[in-house]
Amino acid sequence: MTTVAQVKQVVQPLLQRHSDLALVGRYLILKPVTHFVRGVFIDRSIDPKSFMPSVSVCLTFDGSDSDGIGWGNRLNYFHFEALDPKLIDIKENVYGFANWGVDRPETVELMLLFIEAALRQLRDLITFEQLVAFASKNENNFHPFKIKYYARLLMAVAAGDFDAAVEIISQSAGLRRAMDAEHPSFCPALFARDRLELSRFLQTMEATTIKNLKLEKFWEPTPFPLELP
């Protein structure tokens, strides 16, 4: 299996070319990190000498302790609306173009080109509205976005859309039970439209997630939309 050290070695050209990139384990991320992380997670493959990169966008306020598990797709399947025509031609016409092996430098160079193309699109992903649009695309989900109740709930609260948040939690009895058990103050605050308490909840969740994912150095604390005038 490819190692974290090998990932670090192969992405050095990207880190040197782009000052807004950082590597956290296998996760090549864009800086700064705010309410979601954008990047490419370079995973292991069944082939012990190959890399398996995936575009991944993750919330930073869901309490997660697993990096790189977010919205996106395998790099070879990712939709490149603004992709370089040369890369589109490779993607469509070169069989096995995504066999990116540590023992084949020319394939690693190609992988880096595709990673750069993906990052160009992710740099434009800034607002919650853009995040929802990205996450709602079928190709960026293993399961339909509409059944991602927990993520949708947190995003609706963060955006200050309390009516949508109440509707979401009303659609899932399991989510309601989990929130009552793990965060007993959450639902009363939501039903009361208590912005202060909900802001505290999100801030606590974000601090926990940032610490879990070891992103403290790259985190830029910013207000959630519901905290703005």
C-alpha cells in the first residue's frame, strides 16, 4: 500500500507551486479552512503501488474524527466543467489513464495535473449556498443528499434557516433521538429559534472537529451566517 510518506513526496511540486495548499496526512487541502475543508484525499489502492485520489469537501462543525470523508468523487470520475481540453481528451480517450503508480513517474505527473484541475474548481467553493449546490449533485454523493439528514440539519442551522432545520429534523425520528441523547440542548434551542445557544453549539462542534482532524494551524475562525446581522 502507498504510504503517507509517499503521498508527501509526490505532492511536493504542488505544495511548492501553490501557497494556499497544505498536506494533512493524506489530505491535500486548500487554506484557509473555515466552515468546510476543500481538497483531494490521496488514498491507498488495492494495487500496493497505486494512489487513489478523491475530491473531498467536508464540514468542520459535524464532530467528525475521520478526515477526507466528504462530498466529492474519485478524481478520475470527477466532473471537470472547466478542465483543460488536453486533460478532457486524456480522460475520454486514454484507457487506464487513472492508473497512478508510485513506480511510474509519468503517471504521477498526470495525477498532479488532474489534482490541480480539481483544486481550481474547489477554490471557487466559498459560500454555504455553493456548498449545498456542490453536495446536491448526484455525482458527489454515494447516497442521495436528501437523506443526509444530519449534515443538512447542521448546514441549515449554520445558515440561519431554522424553518428548514425544523423540517429536516422532523423527517428523521432517528436523528431526533440521536440529537436529544447526544446534544440535549440542541432541539429546545432550535424550536425556540435561540440564535445564541445555536451559535454556541456550532462553535463547540467546530472547535472539536478542527482538533480531531488536526487542522488547527490552517483554521481561520469566522462567524457562521446565523451570527451575522
